[in-house]
Amino acid sequence: MRVLAGLILAGCIVLGGGSPIQQAPAKAASRRNPLAGSDRAARAGVKLYERECAECHGANREGIGKAPPLARADIRSAAPGAIFWVLRNGDLRHGMPSFAQLPEPERWQIVTYLQESR
């Protein structure tokens, strides 16, 4: 029975049921990215991603170990405010720390990179 429960939980996480992005409150998810469409912000986001995120999510956003890949269509199409909320709050249950120490514009630059790069 425990094996079955573990498989169901793993399936929910893989299919997005346990995704921290889906846990963002509606008010947070509805925030618009003030830097959307900015090539400069996306380039800055690359550098920040390399410094802050690549260790867990991989240099090419492929995911490492328990950290999910971020080079996915559902990340590019997610509500920018929801991604920003995850960066701000983290999800310790899934091993994602908070990046609240980063200034707000830098968190938006990471969101821009994640959503505008292919």
C-alpha cells in the first residue's frame, strides 16, 4: 500500500499536481511581469539563473535530481506572478529555498529568462 501511495504522489508531482507554481495564491499569480519582452532583462536573468538556480535546476534548465526541469512549455506559459511567488516564497517541502533576498527586479529578470528563452 505504501508503494502505491508513493507512486501516486510521484505521479502528481510529475504531472504538476504538486507543483509549487500551482500553489500560488490567485492575487500573486495575477501579477504581471513588468519586464516581459525585455531582451535586456532576459540577458540579466540568464546571469542570475546561472548564479542562483543552475546548481539545482541545471545549466540548461534540464533539472538535476529532485529539482524539476524548467525548460518546459508549462513554465513558459505559467502565470509570471506565480513563478515570481515561488521565487519569493520557495517551497521547502520540495527543497526549493526562498530567494526573497534577491531584489524584486532581479526576481523578475529570472522570470523573464525562464519564460522567454527557448
